[in-house]
Amino acid sequence: MNDIRVWVDGARVAADGPAVSAVDHGVTVGDGAFETAKIDAGTPYAVSRHLARMDRSLAGLGLPPADHGRVREGIAAVLDGPAIPFGRLRWTVTGGRGPLGSDRLDAGLTYIVTAVEHARPPATGAVVTVPWVRNERSATAGLKTTSYAENVVALARAQAQGAVEALFANTRGELCEGTGSNVFVVTDGVVRTPPLSSGCLAGISRELVLEWCRAEGVEVREEDLPLSVLTEADELFLTSSVKDVMPVSAVDGRPLPAPGPLTTAVRAAWARHAAAEGVDP
């Protein structure tokens, strides 16, 4: 814990010390939103896009938009010091102090920013499906909230089976997303990914893959996909803010090329545009 840099409401604090009220609504009922960005060579990636998505999550929760200057103050504070070669930057904004129930007080938002060095993700990894589903009609569908317990349970199940990620269907039996990633499949020579109407998170890396593939002429479609597409897909890859584009080597024990030819093309498009557009594309 001591290697995690923490800033709360204007001050650097010890990672293992008290810093947030015990009655903060983010603690008692998970009433808050967060963002995770990668740190590479001491610099965070795509901060502006992450800030914009946080405001969408906060609006969906009925909370006011974040003070971006305040968040950036926290980011600067946790990145001050020896450069983190590769790591994870996270900022969280909660509803602030509240009652022990689901109603709110107008007590102001709580701001938390953390940074920690992190191992680079593996070159490839296996995934498994889990028996639980995303509710695409939920009040929090598509929001990046601090209510993450179902992801913890699903990821633990996947890791117990030697996988790096768990994949969810939604209530309609369609492919949705992973616990912390978006999923793309390749069938019939086309890259496909579930639409936001499936209930998946509007991932920042997902967004960039869609933009950059279309700019490069790589056909990519957002469309409803039955979960059974995983049994016939020719290639599979995940996107996330730390993984970028990760080829999947197996799904539920079925081997896949990692990377296959279209995944290779997507990764090449990512590399070219990321180099050209800098750290805040």
C-alpha cells in the first residue's frame, strides 16, 4: 500500500491512513464515479477523454460535473516525484458525506486521486464467460461507477480458471463486455463489437479503436452479437486503458490466434495514431 500515491481533497496523504469520511456516500453506498488512465513514462494518457466520460457518469448518477481543475491538481500531485515508468492513474469523485441510506446530503463532492506503478499487461491472455449478466436496462448501465462488486466476483472466477478476464452477456443473451474491458470479435473478415445499447461501458480505448480503424480503412462494426459468437469467432481482442489492444489466446478453452491478421492490423493502426496524436488524443 505504501507505494500507492494518494491525494484527497487538496492534500497528499498516506495510502494506509485515514483520509475519507466513514460516512462518505462513495463508501457507504458506492455513490460515485471513477476513471482509470494508464501512465507511461511518467505521463498519463487521454486525460481529456477520461474527464469527459466522468462527467457523463456523474450526470447519470444525478451528481454535478466534476471540477476538472481540481482533478488535474490531484493528478499533478500524485505524479510529482520520481517518474512512474508504467502504471495506473485513478481518480474518483463521490457524492460526499451522506446518510447511511441511499438518500443524499448536499455536502459537496469528494475528490480522490491515486497513482501506482503497475506491471505492463501480458502480450496475450485467455478469457472465460461467466454465468452472470449485465442489465442493459439498469439505471447505471454504461456508467463507470464505484459499485464494482460484481466485477470483483466475476474476475476472481476468471482468474481461478487461469484467465485474465471474464466476459458478460446482457439480459438478452448478447455479448456485452468484460469486467474492465471492451471486447471485439472477428468474423467473416470484419471486426465487430457490441454497441453501447448492449449495456457496455463506452471505453476510451474502444472509442479510439473505432475512430482509428475507420480512419485506416479497417472495417469495424458496432452491432448486437449473440454470446454464441464466441464459439465461432476467428479472432478476439480486448481493449482497456491499461491493456490498449490485447489479443485473446483462448475463450472458454477454445484456442485462438493471438494476434490474428485483423487484430494485427488494429494494433498497427493504434500504434500509428497513438504516436501521431500524442498523449491526449
